[in-house]
Amino acid sequence: MKVTLDLDALLKAGKITPEEHQRFSRFASDNTGSAAINYLIGFGVLTVSSATLALIPTALTSIILGLVILLSGLLLLRSQWAQQWQILAQISLMLGALMSGGGILVQAEWNLAALGLVTLIYTATAILAQSPQLSVLATLTLAGCLYARHGSLDYELIFQNPLLSIASFSLLSVLLLQAVKRLKSPLSELSRAALLTSILLTNLHFWLASLSGPLAGLETGKVLSSQSYALIWAILMALAGLWAWRNQQRAIVNAVAGLGTLHFYSQWFTVMDAEPWSLLLAGLLALGFAIGIKVLNNRIEKKQTNAVLSP
């Protein structure tokens, strides 16, 4: 567990003694120096890897280098020096995962089997390294499986049939939500990172579907019109925001507010041109939204504080 403390403020308030202030400050200095060394070595690993890949620019080089760096990061996390070299290990994991995964996809010409294999590699590595970042990367790679076609990723499928993507990521979100509820830490934290990514992808596809006509000059989908997607998305966000407010989920309230603002202004400027009067009205509405969200956050915080203090 990490805790951030203002040592100067604590000393001034008399919460700690001058000796404790000096001792804690030395700890901070040691951590800063250790972090700097980690970043320097990580930058060195990145530079050497990039130079090697430039000298031998093949997918196989990327795969071999990536796997070596990835395994080095895993071994470092499992070693007795894990605490000291944690930043370097995380850099190695991400760099190795990206290089090996990218090499496999290029070598296999982005086919569905390769995307599935890379997703499994990222998922297994995320579990072994307890890395939420790799869990996010695995979810994003899984998303690519929906668009794999003829040796490339065909993103026009988003506009041609967005309902498939929305349904797929909604189902994935439901499954990950159950995993978050049932699994214990750290697996629950990995599932939570994947869940948030899946929810973001669901909303991204709703957004693109609601704008696909004016954005891409294509038909929105074979089932629903862009206006239907926009209406359904707005209703679902309103329901999610209401549930989050009743259950005192401030993070979800803020997420819904951000996505709702994106949705509202996307539709606003699609219907209305960027005229001075529409920009003025949009700015006034933004101020109103901000005040409303601030009031909701304050109410949720007050309820949570009362729940903690009440016997």
C-alpha cells in the first residue's frame, strides 16, 4: 500500500518531530534515486532493442527480443530484488509484450489465430506479473479479433455492423463484472482493469455508430440507424448514472458524466453548425453540467462520510 504524505505540513502541524521529518525525507530521496536508475536502465533497454531491430528488421527479431525482455521482466518481479527494480520490471514487461506480440502479428499477417495467441500471451503474463496494464493490453488485443479479415484489421466493420461489436463488448463487460465480484485480489484488480477497458470500448462503438453516417459517409448498420444508436446510448448512460448515484459509485458517476458530455456535444455539433451562438450556448451548458456533477460528487461524498461515521 502506498501513502502520500506532505512532510512539511505534518512537521508544521506538529504531527511529526524534526527527527522523523529528516528520516522520512531520506526514504523519499532513496526512492527517487532508485526510480531514476530504473528509468535510465529502462531507456537503455529500449534504445538497444530499437537499434537491434533497426539493424535486423524482421518479425522474428522482434519476437525473439520481445520474449527475452518479457521473460527478464517476469524473472525480475519474482526475484528477491523485485521491490528495488519494480519500475524496470514493469518497463520490460510492457516493452517485451509489445515487441513479441507485434512480431507475432506481423509474421502471421494479423490473422485471427495470431490475435488469439497474442491475447492469451498477454493474459497469462498479466496474471503472472499481476499487471493491470497488460490486462488492458490483452483486452484491446481481444478487440482486434472482431476486425481480423484477410491478413489485416478491417475497421470499416465498425461502421458496417456496430451492433456486433457493441453486443460482444457488453457481454464481455458482464462476464468481467462477475469476475470482479467473485475473484479475490490481485485477480479481481486485473479483472477490473479489463472491465473498465471493455466498458470504454462499448461506449466507443456506441459513439462511432451514432456518428457513422456523417463521419464516414457509410450506412450506420444493417439493423439500426445512427439516431437509434444515439438514443439507446443516451438511455443506457442515464440508467448507469442513476444506478451509480444510488449506490454511491462516484467513479462511475464521473465516467458517465464524461461520456455523456462527449455524446451530447457530438450530437449537438452534428445537428448544429459551429456558429457563434451555438458555441456560446454549448459553453453555458458545459458550465451547468460541471456544477451538477460537482453537486452530485459532494452528495455522494457526504453520504459515504456519514456511513463511515455512523455506528
